[in-house]
Amino acid sequence: MERKKTGILRRDFVKGAAAAAGGIIMTPLVSNATTSTYNSSVDDTIKIALVGCGGRGTGAAVQALSTKQNLKLVAMCDAFEDRLETSLGNIMKQEGYNADEKVAVKKKSKFVGFDGYKKAIDMADVVILATPPGFRPIHFEYAIEQGKHIFMEKPVATDAPGIRKVLATAEKAKQKKLNVVVGLQRHYQTNYRELMKRVHDGAIGEITSAQAYWNGGGVWVRPRKEGMTEMEYQMRNWYYFNWLCGDHIAEQHVHNLDVVNWAKQSYPVRAQGMGGREVRKGKENGEIFDHHFVEFEYEDGSILSSQCRHIKGCMNRVSEFLHGTKGRASTQGKTSITDLKGNVIWSHRDRDDPNPYQQEHDELFDAIAKGEYKYADAENGAKSTMTAILGRLATYSGQLIEWDDALNSDLSLMPKKFAFDAEPPILPDSDGFYPSAIPGVTKVL
């Protein structure tokens, strides 16, 4: 496939990014904008809109409404009416806030379909973006154009053109001093924050290698129903299609890859790996792999060995290990640092920590309520998502993939048209099976 170069080089991409990778901007700035930039109400009410009403979107809305700030959910949008109504019902049932006061979603502020996001975003000061990740670059771009603060779920794209759009939009958000938090919640999780403080202060010396794991049993499948168009089926089962999900190496394992990037304060330069569909290969499982093993190489030659697996009945593990010239760090079980002989030199208390999913909203909305510009997570979110995409390209092709080549790829996974009667970019064969990548055969660049 012909590939056009966009001219983005890794040295430009990572320049100056490591120190600001996720979380609080090093020197918090009070925005020069007037208070009206931060809410559009006649009082101090901050209006929020939810775009994407699945489980994570519903959870994010609940967490936003559970902060101490004066928030009101004013609009909701989803591709499916039933999912929007279920989400709204669950938000109304929560006991941590007065839903009658905090939820003002009326019939005229419920938007269903592919284009409703614009109307929902227009009504809010802060937007929660929680659709399947393939839509994230489009929705993020529009929301920043409209001057909205953002909480958006990870990953933030499924292909390189999407990553580049998020990076460009992240720059616009910085220029406008719009807060952006990405749901890589370990950046807001106390044990990880305490660990990274020590790692960056040199507690384990220079990091020479790392391991990252997201090995589990997999996720839901929603049966095909009579009368469903192919687009609706794929939207309902978005996890199994790369244009929507990016494969589970992106959708879940991005958390662990991001942790190692955070520790390294850098991003890989290349990757090679293996993967496939060993067990989960039914027609209901779309096109994604059920396992990936990737070796990511950083510019200093250090290697991140990465595993992610969706196979039931196997060892489950979700954690990270860092190996340095002076010691080791682990998030498996009790978060700890040991010396090279295995003696524990620090461990986290592992109790009384705030819920990181709540903490990220508490901090975001506290900043917005105070008129402060403190969070610019989109750039790191894009780079860590790109790390996962790099790994996917390596396992799908079986080739050594360079970061610059992957990032500059113009291969878009997205459909040409968003409509339920439109054709998705991947279709099943006559037996209902979807084509999937074959290492050694599939070309990804």
C-alpha cells in the first residue's frame, strides 16, 4: 500500500515531552481567560455533556457528578437510544449526589446517532468523551475547537492518522489553556505517583529493562440480532474491530505501556513481536488477536517486554516491573522498590488511598472551578496510544517496525461514511468470519 510521509520525526515528537508526560503541568498556570471561559452559566454551575454512554462513559459521568463542584449534566449523546436511556437511568440511581439537582438531561438534550456529538458538546463547558476510541480524534478536535475542557477515555485513537489529529488538537488545547485529562488513571493513583517520584529521583538507578502485563480472560460478546445492519453489529461489538477499538493491546494494555513510558520519561523507537488468534477465533470475535508479545526498544537500548492476552483459564496478571542499575520496582501485589539483592527499601502502604477513577475527576473539576489551567494529558495519551499501535503493527506483520514509519503512516482504519446503512471497513466472508492479520503475510505499512 502506498504510504505518504507526513514529515513527523521522532526527535520532534518526543522533544520536551517526557517531563510533562501526564498529570499536572509542572508549573500550574492561572488562565488569562476570564472566568466565563470555564463555565457558561449565569452562576458558577459547570455544565457537562457525556458523549458515549456505555459502561465507562456512565461511570465517568457519575464520578464527575460526585465531585465537590457545582456540576450539572446537561446533555448526552450515543449512537444508540437504548444505551443512552440505560446510562441515564443508571446515573439517576446513584446515591452519592442529588440526581434531581445535578442531572438536567431533557428530551431535547438527548442526541442519538453519529452526528449528535456536536449538539451535545455545544451545550457544555466540559465534555466527557467515552465512545469507542476510533471516534476520539474527531470528537476531541470538535470539542477543543468549541473551547471545551475535556475528560476523555483512553486509548485516544486506533490508527496513526488519528494519533496525529489528537496531537495537533492537543497543541490547540494548550494554546487555549483548556484542561484535558485522559483516563490513564494510574497518573492519578497514589501508589503509582509515589513510585514514580522515587523512580525519577533515582531510587533504582537507570532503567535497563521492564516488563508490562495485561493478561486476562477477555470481554463481552453481544449476539447478532435479526435485522441488524453490519455497521450496527460492529458498533455493538466494537471491541472486536480495529477501526473502533484498536485491538486489546491498545484498549487495555495501553495502561501498562503508559506506566513504563512514564517511568522511562520517553517512548519506544521500534518494536518487534508475535501474536495471533490461538483460542478466541470464532466469527463472533471479529478480527482482533487474542494474544500479543512485543519487545519495545527505547532510544537508550533498554527493552520493554510486553504481554497481553485474552484467553480464559490461563495465568492472569496486570502489572509492571522496572529493572534498574541500582534496584527494581514492582506494581505486582504490594507496590515496592527493592535493591539488587531483593531487600525491600520502600513499599507503599496500600490502604486508605483515594479511588483513582474518582481522583482524576476531583482534580480536573477542582482546577476548572478555580479557573486554573493545570492538566494537559492529551499529548502523552496520544504517545502511549501510539506505543500500543506500534506493538499491534509489529505483531500483525511479524516485522520490526520503526516508530517514525508507524507514526507517519497514512493508513486509516476508519470508514468513509458514518451511517448505520454504510459499509464498515471490514466485512465478514460468506461463512460469517472476518479476515484477521497473518504475521509474515500482512502488510501494515
